[in-house]
Amino acid sequence: MNAIETEKLGKEYRIGFWRKRICVLSQLDLTVHEGEVFGYLGPNGAGKTTTLKLLTGLLRPTSGKAKVLGRPPGDVVMQQQVGFLPEQPSFYEYLTGRELLNFYGQLVGLDRPTRREQIEGLARQLRIESALDLQLRKYSKGMLQRLGLAQALLNDPRLVLLDEPMSGLDPIGRWEVRDLLLRLKSEGRTVFFSSHIIPDVEMVCDRVGILVGGRLVAQGPIDDILGAQIASIEVTASQVPPEVMAELGYLLVTQSVPRGERLLLTVKDEAALAELLTRLLDCKATIHAIAPHRESLEEYFIRYVQPRETP
Ligand SMILES: Nc1ncnc2c1ncn2[C@@H]1O[C@H](COP(=O)(O)OP(=O)(O)O)[C@@H](O)[C@H]1O
Ligand SMILES: [Mg+2]
């Protein structure tokens, strides 16, 4: 069984006096396998939050259907096994962290000893132990995000749905959340999280889905999406005579970039590399490094997203 499966899932909103229809999610076929970390990547406004709301049953689809842990979204049995971190959790700020978690623990039906154990354990894992008895208005953005994560994990969920869990965190906080996601996976849970921050997704995900303008433009392991193709090859060299450099210009993808004493030369393929190396050796230049450069998720993303966003 897949953890999440959607079939031609779509959402339209009606806006304004004329109830004009706008489509924010179209024909979404998403598959998330059990036990994997799946990154749902897309620029702002792509429809990520809408998707998560459809999966949790907070919104109803206009078309298509979804199954979460084999059940319809919002189903009681499904909810018992799913943890959810909304995009902007808003908590009553005069509660303490412990009071808030206790309240949620009661909502999901945990008895008092289990609540206590879960709250202590999660607070330790998420490093908010010392803040548990502080009022939420004294929490920093990072601490609130961690408290939100603790809330999402209280019911020991099989599937965790997180909407932008790294947003608003500093680099250390983001690193900690990435670490947490991997730990959840090692405990056998499935993690589905949305993000618009590419490196966060690239580092921890088994598979990713890329959503642009309400459409899933790619889905699969990052390596498959990017292909194993080499986009370019970088050669670091020094002591290249300027007249040779001028002659070699036509081989290079970009201009040569000085790096201190050295030059960074980028060629497009192996044929160009062979020619460049021959010429460099002929003129007794020193070659320090040759590095193949694969397209990154970031380059892919920008290539895909930009032409569509600029009308
Ligand atoms: N209640 C609503 N009514 C009309 N449009 C909405 C509503 N909620 C979201 N949208 C629009 O749907 C699109 C997708 O939003 P969202 O799912 O929040 O994207 P993301 O989370 O990827 O940034 C956006 O263009 C947003 O303005
Ligand atoms: Mg969002």
C-alpha cells in the first residue's frame, strides 16, 4: 500500500462577485511510498498548502480523489495515524508549551501517563525542554516551529505531513529539522513535506515532486529527474599564457573565471575537454582539477519555473 495516492485531484476556487473559477490544483497524480521521505517542492503559490489541506481533509476537492494510508482524507482512523504541521500554526499565546501539547494530546485521545511521556520525550528530541513552561508569546519563531513539530508527532503517527517545516528557521534550525526528518524515516515513518527551499529537499528526500502553477511537472527520485547527464565539466588550471587563453575562448561555456592565481574553465562536453587539455598541456600550463558538473535541482527548478512566471 502507498502512504499517499491521489488520482486526478483538482481544486478550484470561486472568487469575486461573478464567482469566477480559478484552478489552483489540476489533475494531480501523486504517489508517496510507505517509509520514504518525500519532498513536495514548488514556488510560492504553486498549490502546496492546498494539496496538504486536501490530504488532511481540511478542504474538499473539486475533482479527483485521494487516499491517505488507504483511507479517504479526514477519515477518523486515518487521522489517528497521521501527524500534521500546518503552514502557519497559530497558537493561543498565553498558554505554555506544555499546556498546549497537553491540550492536543487530549484531542487525539492520549491518556495522562502517555501524554506526559510523549511530551517529555518530544521536548527532549526537539530541544524545547527548557521552554515547556514558558508562555508561547515568549517563544522565538524557531521554538514555535519546533513546538508545532512536537504537536504533529504527539500521536506517534505512521505518516507525517509537514507544510514548510523549515521556513523561518536559521541554518542550524533547518539542519536540525532535516536531521529530525531522517530520524522519523529511520523509525519507519513516512514523511511528506512541502518546501520552496531547494537544498532542504535535495538533502533528505528519497523522492520529490515538483509543483508549478498547480501542476506536477516531475515526480521521482532526484537522480531520475535530473538525469545522470553531465551538464558541463570544470577545469582548474594556472600558468595559462594570455595568448593561449584568447585562442581557447571558443571552447568555453562561460568566460574563464579567475580564482586567485588559478583559472576556472568550463567546457560543455568531453570532446571540448579533450581539446582544452591538449592545448593546456602543450603550453605547459598546470592543471589542478577536472570536475564533471551535473545539473543541480536548483538549476532544473529555475529552468522550469522562470519562463512560466514571467508572462
Ligand atoms: N481560499 C482561497 N480562495 C482563492 N484562492 C486561494 C485560496 N487559498 C489559496 N488560494 C490561491 O491558490 C494558489 C495556491 O495557494 P497555496 O496552495 O497556498 O500555494 P503554496 O502553498 O504552494 O504557496 C495561490 O494562487 C493562492 O492565492
Ligand atoms: Mg504554502
